[in-house]
Amino acid sequence: MGDVISFDPATVPADDAGLLVASPLVLEDVDAFAARTAREPFWLDATELPAPFRAALAAALAEARRDLEPCHPAEIVDALAVLADRHRLDLPDRRALEMDAEVMAAWPRDLWLRAYRTVWERWSWRRMPTVGDFRGPLGDAIERRRRRHDLLATLEARLRARSRPETVPDCMAALERTGPGVRQGWFNAALRRDPALTPADRADLARWVTVVAPRIAAVGLFGPADE
């Protein structure tokens, strides 16, 4: 039995929109585990993760995606035009303005609005602020959010890959998502089990996955193909 990551034993609730909402404690555990397994992947196989933890991971990943929702460039162009008019500043040429908007549109929308409000309140130079002037007040907030999303997405993908598909369609889907080496390993196992199969059948998952599906369900996609 591996280690068990601590988690809030209460059922993970849902908000009014039906989205999973994890408690702060669980989210903290998820983030810590995502960072740990990024450094030391062996913990993925040495740790027993209960269902509430997996639900908390789904909630945390959904939150991380929402935290990265971007602006629309047209919204930023309009905001820059209002800023220039309010402070009586000359706008850059259209191409430069569109490029600034394209760069800042990739930022999370709430962080862009925070930067815009800061510049609106404090700007005193007689020139139009550049992208760097808007980025300055945000520090490394954008990178922290992107890093959190990447860590959680990587953890979710790794756990999904290590799950044990229970049906033939699930096994086929898991094999389609995995790397060619794992897929070849299971095909080799199918060849050993079914003499009627030939190397030409490798691309036809429906032809051979049924042969190894019970074993995949028993040991997982990354378990030993043969006893």
C-alpha cells in the first residue's frame, strides 16, 4: 500500500452551475502533489489517490483553465483608444496598436483589467504606454498561473494514462492516447495470445484489443502485459 495524500474527507461539492468546487485544503493538496510529481514522477506509482482527490484535481484544473481565459484583441484596442483619449495621448500606428493588443490578449482577462486600471490611475507620461508598462504591475502573476495550469494538466494526463480501463472501447481509447511504445507492447502481447493475428493487424485496434482488454483492465495500461 502506498502513501495516501491527505485530503478533506467530505464529498467535493458543486456550485450552482454544476461545476466541481474543491475545498481550499484539497486544492492545496492537489497543487502540492502536482508539483511533487513533476519533480519526482515515481510518486505517481507510489501513492494511493482516493476518488475525492481525483475530483479535486478536476476542479483545480477547471479553475486553472478559467484563470487563463484571455481577452479579445478588439476589446483591448478599444480600451487603449479610450485611454489615449482620456490622457490626450497619441495612439501608435494601426499595426503597432494591433500587435500590442494581440500580445496582451493572451494574458488572463482579469489580469489585463488589473493592469489597465493601474495604468489608468497612475499614468503621467506624455506618451502612450507600451506592453511592458502594462505588464509591469502584474509581476510574475501570468507565469504563475500558466505554470499551475501546466502542472495540473500534466498530473491529470499522467493519472489518466495510469487508470485501468474497464471496457474494450475504454482500452482502445487509452491505447490511442498513449505513446507508440506502450501500444506496441500490448500489440505484442496480443500476438502471443492469438495465433490468428499478424503484424499487419497492428493498426486495426478493433481487431486485437479485445484479446488484451481483460489484462489491461486488471493491471492498467502501464502494468505488465504478461503474468
